[in-house]
Amino acid sequence: MPSQRRRIVFTLAAALLPLLTFAVQAESERDPRQDYSPWAGKDYPREVYWGDTHLHTSVSMDANLFGVTGLGPEDAYRFARGETVTAANGMPARLSRPLDFLVVADHAEYLGVMPLIRSGDPILMQNSTARAWQRIVAEGDPSAYGRLMLDIGNSYEDGEPLLTLPQGIPSPWEANNRAADAANQPGVFTAFVGFEWSAMPGGDNLHRIVVFGDGADHANQVTPFSAFDSDDPEDLWRWLADYEEKTGGKVLAIPHNSNLSGGRMFAETAQDGRPLDSAYARERQRWEPLMEVTQIKGDSEAHPLLSPDDAFADYGTWDQYNIAMNSPQTPAMQRYQYARPALQVGLQLEQSTGVNPYNFGMIGSTDSHTALAAVEEDNFWGKKAGDEPGPRRSQTFWGIPEANMPNTLQLASGYAAVWATENTREALFDAMQRREVYATTGPRIRLRFFGGWHFTENDLAGPNPALTGYEKGVPMGAYLPPAGDGAPRFMLHALKDPEGANLDRMQVIKGWLDESGAAQERVYNVAWSGNRDVDQQGELPPVGNTVDLDNGRYANSIGSAELSTVWQDPDFDPAQAAVYYVRVLEIPTPRWVLFDRARLGVELPPDTELVQQERAYSSPIWFRPDTRSSGASRDP
């Protein structure tokens, strides 16, 4: 090497030596517990995703018989993604904004039978019952059609199918799962595999939506569990356990329409009449982390009979009959049909058995049988084909005049909101399992709810209140963490639907057990719009009403776009188990029936409710007395 080149190398080495020495020294002195980037490892749910976990298509027997004959799962996914489809009545239909996820949950009973009947499948047509059904459908005689629907409905209660698919016919279940996989776009749109278990012993609703965290490769290894296999939820749970053991997959079940269950959905006894024990409670906890609290067939949050001091409890109340409309409801049933009292029953059962079977999160969904997950008031496509926009859709529900239930009782409700790290099957399913979800009656209200012991108003004023919520407490769906002295503090934040109405108020609903073990409840107004003041009883004056009953318009001249607060329970007793959830109310807005009257000239029954206050319900946060020493923040 020439001497000049050696000198250059030596000079560079000498210059770099201090830097190398510093690097070695810095590495040796670096505290491995400290990192410069504050966001390294901060993988918390930053976004809320909107969807429907309960939608039926032409593959469902009842949806098809009611007239949705040409809209299958593929069409349902297209509509949910924001595409225009043609509804059963021939009208074009489109959402104002796409959804983020969808569960096509066609009934397990008679799954895929009606499309094969209508197409005259040659294998199925070898069956005399199938040929008779095809003839009835083709001729369209209303009397024969009605008898067919009644016979099929009775078979659900009898537990015996009138027709099963023979060997050699391609599986409708596998076709459903292929459609879900084809529509699933991780990061963009999530299509879940699912079905509905439609048990209704004695005509009482015990239906569950079964949602898989997996795709067709797992779900095709089983066939859906139907009410013909069993109408006992415990048998369904055993089937779910067998699925996970067989496939290594994940699955859960979501009860819906507890308001039509004849007092069975949240009972204190099992299906066979025995008192609930810890084994039952653990199984229900494991497989049913959520409930569908609001949908087209009514709202199941609270009942005015049980919550007479709650001015907003009588919302979407369906309390005349069970789901089959063959048995009237009684006041004694209501405690076991609605979410609020069920959460209190859960506290009592935990006190007696050691396990709470009713520590569920809450979501909304549609239960639409039109293949259209549409619940906007000015874009509502009804429960079934006959309820789609038109001058006749205010007629009686199910077409049973003696039931005295006009279609105007239908709610344009609801949607499921899920806080997750990303829009994928895995992330959304995990959020459902941990109950970090909430329900709305349709508006896309953005809601956060955290519980802890040390929140302050300054936490809301910080640059990232949500991150503070996770660091200092727990989100909705969880148990309060251990603490020292003092009462729990809750951090709440609600943001209006950017295309919807302003907000009236936020309320915390508390349920607890008093010293005698009796269930108690109270509604606290914790944040509200305008300059209103609460009275000595904590009541808040109405926000006002801008709805024009002639044209269905309203104005956001009242209410607030955003509400937030840190609230501390003023009545906390550390010896008493408690449960808390949030209810957010919009300002009054027009119902879909008012839009129908203004746009279609529909004549409505004189007692039709034209105005409502739509809402969101958070999943609860629980406190159990032993959390002061041993508490679990997430697991029950």
C-alpha cells in the first residue's frame, strides 16, 4: 500500500475512533427499559369499525318465502361495501356510507332449501314434499302460501324438519362460506362466516347468531347446528366447544331479541328447570360474551315497568307477545328479557354461585331479511320484502291482523360498533370476545368509555385521551382494576355522527346490589348540551325539538357535536358489586314513518310515533368488591 494511502486510512481510523468508543459506551450504558419513541409498542384500538352481525338473504327460508328471492350473500356483501343493488321491490338501494364488516347469518334450519325449490333442482324434486312446496310457490295462492309458512314455523317448535336436503346436492353452507371468503378484504372490509340458530321452544325466542373467527377452511369442517338438533342453548355451547376442538378455530354466539323470549333469555333457571350453577355460568360466559340489544324487532335495553323513573326507558318497546305471537307477555317476564335488569340478575347470580353468567357486552344489528343492512331513517328497507318502501308497508307485522302490531312499530335499528386495532377477522373477533364494543340504533356515534380510579379532567384535555384511558384504566367491556381508597372514576367521550344529529346528553346507568342483596339501579346525567341545569333529583330539562312534522326535516340548532366528562360515582360503596354502562342520546329526529308520510304519502295509524331520540349503548364496566385486593381487569 503506498505511504500516502496508508496515511489516509490511518487518519480516518483516528477520526472514527472517538465515535466508535462513544457507540460502545452508549450501548453499555443504555437502559433496556427505556425507548426514545413513545409509540413503540403502543398497539391499542385506535379506530371504531361499523357493521351488522345479523343479516338474512334469500338463503334463509323465511326471507325467501317473504319475497327476497334474488338477493344472496354476494349481494348482501356488495350492498354493505357501498355498492348499489336492486331490492326485492325493484328499486335501486344503496347505503349513504359503506359498512366495515358484515355477518350473513342465514337460518341454519332449512338453509338453502328455498332457492333450490324455486330453481327446481332435479335431485330435490325427487322428494314429494319438495314438489308440493314448489307448486305452492309457483301458483302463489295466498291461502296455501300462508299454510305453508305456518307449517314451517310450527316445525321449528316441534323440532322436526319437514324437508332435508338429500345427498348429492352441493352444500349451501359451503357456498355461503365461499362467498364470505371472496368478500373478505383484510384492512378494507371484513366478511365473517356465520349462521343463526333459531330455537324457540313454545314460541319463545332463544335465537343466537353464531359468528366464526375463521374462514371456509375451518367452517367447512362442520355443518351448522340447528334448532332441529336441539333447542337447548347448552347443547349449542357443546357444539361450539366441539368446533374449536376439532378445527382449532374460534367461534362465539350472540343472543338477540331477548324482549321476545317469554322471560327465558336471562332466566335464573336452565332450560330443564334446574337453578343456574357455576358450571352453567362459566359456559355462558365463555360462549356468549355479547348480546344484541337493539334491532328492527324492538329495543331490549330497558323496560318502563322496571325503570319507571327513567324517562327514556320506553324506547322501541315490543312487549305484547313472544316471537311466535302465540303467547302474551306478562309483567313478571320483563326482568328476564332486558339488558339492564339482566346485568343486575348477573350480579345476584355471581353472589350465589361465584360466577356471573350475564356479564355481556352490547351491540346492535339489523336482523333484516332483505339482504340489505340498512337502518338509516330516510333509507330504511324494512324487516322483510313486504316492508320495503311503498304505500302498504304500514300494515300489520307478519300480516297477522289479530296481533294488532302495525309495521310502524319496526325500529330502523341497529349497528354494531367495534373498537379494534385493524379491520380484519382476527382483530374484530378478538374485540368482540373482550367486549370492547357498543350498540347504536343506527347513527354512527363515536363513543369511548373508560373506568379507573385516578382519571382527572386534565386527562380529557390531553393530546390523546384514549391512550390515557388504556394506561390509567380499562375500556368498556372490562372489570375495574384493583384500587385503594375512594370511588371509581369514569372517562367518557361521545362524538356525533358526522352526517347525523347533534347530541342531547350522556348518561351513566348504574346497577348494584344493596346490603340485602336486592338489585338497584340509577340513571345519572353526566354531560349534556346547552346551558341546562339538573334539579335536586338529578333530572335534566328536555333539549327541545326542531322536527318539522310536515316534511320530516330537523335542525342541528340545538344539542352539541361532542360531549365529554370525567365522572366519579357519588354513591359508591366498596362492599357492593356494581355494573356501569353509558347511554348517549341524540336530539329528537324524525322516524322512518315520518319520512314515508312526507315522501310517499303513506297513511299512518293515528297513534304512530313520528319522532324519537336515537341512542348508543356502551358495553358495561363491572366492579366486584374483591377487586380491591385481587381484582381482574378483563377476565371475569
